[in-house]
Amino acid sequence: MFRKSFCDVIIINLINSCEKRLLIHDKTLIYKYKRNFSNTNITLQKKSLFTYSYKMTKHSLMDQPAPSNLVLQNQEGESVELKSFIGNGKPSVIFFYPKDETYGCTKEVCSFRDSYSVFSDAGATVVGISSDPVDKHKRFYDTQHLQFPLLSDPNSEARKLYDVPKTLGFLPGRATFLIDKDGIVRDVFNSMMDFEGHVKKSVEFVKNQVVST
């Protein structure tokens, strides 16, 4: 039976706590943070206990080929190449999330699950990536009845390739990369707190890709 280590529990509680604190204690920050920050990296700087400033810059991968020269393991322990999900005449959605079984990540992943028929009907590929090990991905995958692969990125190699920024300087960021049928990154949605916004933006992108073909 899968058991969480003490370290896992601490990390999960930390992420959950930070998500809820941001949601509850700083309405101004959340209003700004939940806007559609497409194509940007957002850097938050802590000013006081509940006050942050932020700056936005265009993401380095916009209109560039999506990085694909990397092999990761999926939830079944199988080694897969990123390039097998990118291009090949169909759009792709690659989303990075902080950690399995946390409040925001579960909400986001399940939103992708619930909208999966839209992606499937469009022939689009959906892939989730986090630093969780294979066994935790497998548990999360089975518990939430997912239809798309979860890739394990324990050394943050994929995060570095995709230039996924950290939130508050230490939390793994939440970013979604929208890639066209030729393997070019056409949009980047970067928001730690707008969990379902990642899916809404992805659905919109995929539908537009179908119309344009």
C-alpha cells in the first residue's frame, strides 16, 4: 500500500497552506493573479506578510519550438520521449503543476479530466508533469481516473527546459504550454491560483486550432 512519508506530508501541507493563504488573505493579489497572464512569466516579490509586487515578462518560448529532447517516466514507469507528444500534425497541451494530491493540483488535473473529450475529439495530446515519483503519479492517476499521462520530472529537467518559474521564490510553478500541430509554442498560461483557468485556456486554444485547419 502506498504511504506518504513525513516529508511528503509536510510539503503537501505547505503547498495547500500557501494556496489557501493567497486565496484568503490578499484579495488584491488574487484579483491580479487570476487574470489571464498568457505568454508571460510572473515574478512575485514579498513586501510584507500579505503584500506582494509582481512584474510580467514575455515567456522565452513564445513562438519557439517546444523543447522535446528529453526522456521521462510516466505513471506506469515507462520511459517516454517528450517529442512523442509534440507536433506530429496535432496540437499539444503540456501542463506543469506543483504536486500530486494537493488542493489546487487536484482541482486542475480533474478539470483537464472532465474536459478531456474536447481534447480527444480535436486529436490533441494532453500531458501533465510534476516532480512527483512514478509511484505517486500512479496512485494519483488511478484515484482520479485520468485519461492522459502524468510524467515524473524529479530533477526538474523539463521545468528548466520550459523555463517554468517558481512561485514566491520556492514553490514549483503552475504553467500550461499550448503547442500547435507543428510543435511551436503559441501560448503560455501562467497562474498559480487560477486552477481551472489553465483548462479553459487550453480548450479555447484547441478549438481554435481545429477551426484554423
